[in-house]
Amino acid sequence: VLFSDVGDFYARHGWAVFPSPEITLPASPLPTSVSSSPPTTPITAESLVPYTKSDGITLAMEVKLPLPPGKHTRLAFSPSIEQAEWHFGAEDISAAKLYPDQAPPTVKGALAGGSFGYWVRDFNERKLIMLRLRVGGEVQGLQEVVSILRAAQAEANEWGLGKVVVWNPDERVQEACKVIMGKDVEVKNRTEGSVPCLRWNGKRGGGKGEAEAGVEWIALEKYCWC
């Protein structure tokens, strides 16, 4: 697996390029009007630990669910605090250089009910990227995601970033974005920069697309990028 800025190059050399849908929301302060979405609790690097652990357990169970027709393997990266800290460390280094008189950002994510998300600030490209967004139950999950994404927008706004980017948004995340924006939000396929690529080297062979097409890659979010 690799994340490439030149997906076409690797496609010519036997790698399968996976779809990379993403949604972009503008940075924005928290709304002042009364909202029906639940309140959020900030997540710090220290308080994130139990959430990555529970997320890893849940994701491991999801990987074992029956495969859809035409798929032979399900792939996922197990989320861990070590992965998150790697992203946070890079963020803190950039913040220290750009804002030497200011303490580095401590809010790394947000919790709302049974849902949570954590993010990283890309100061060079002036965007906040959701590393992972775990949606809770069917009933409350939508409004919880609305709250988390609004918290992300507010953090982006506070640090002078222009937007919030969400990789591979599912239907509920897309619906939450629609609630926030008051209209349908365009889902774009990322074709340049961090394009996920896979080459299968198992018993089924690989490099021609057939084996790779049988892989279902779930939770393909920014947390697994390196």
C-alpha cells in the first residue's frame, strides 16, 4: 500500500488506484444560534488513547463481517495512538515554527455522544484534515457528526486555516455536511496528492488489477496515511 502524488505512474506499473472521494467544508466559527446538535467535548492527545483503542476493536470486528459479492479480502489499517501522535508531532513542529510566541494547538479532536473525530492541521496548505471520524449509533449519529464537524470548522477558523477536509465520507457524513451547509455538498474524487494505491502480491497474483479489484478497503481515512 502507498499514498502517491503520481497515481497514474503506479497504475502503469501494476498498482491499483483506489477511489479517493473527499468533502471540503469552509472554516467557520461556531454558530451563535441555538442548535439541535449535541454539545462536544474537546479531545487532547492524552485523552484520545481510549478512543483509538475502542475504535481498533470495533474496526477489527467490522473487518470480519461477511464480504460483499465479488470481494475476496477486506483491508483496513488499525487505528492507534502511535499513528495519531506521529501526525500531531508534525503539526506541533510546524506550529512552533510559524507561531513561535504561541502555544501549540492542544485540541486534537472532539467527542459528541457515541461519535468522535480527531484531526490534524496542515499549516502549509492551510487546511484541517479529519484523521478519523467514527460515527456512533444510527439514531443520534447524524447530529453528533454535525457537532464534531462544526468543532473542526471552528478550530480551523481559530488557526487561520481556510477549510476542513474529510476523506471518504459515508452517507451519514455527507448528510451531516448538508445539514451544516444548508445544501448538497459536492463530493470530489482526489486525483492528485495522497492517492491510495494497492498492489496484491498474494496467492491470487496481482499487478493486473483482477486481484486488487477484489479488495474492499474500509476506513480509508487520513489516519492511515504516512
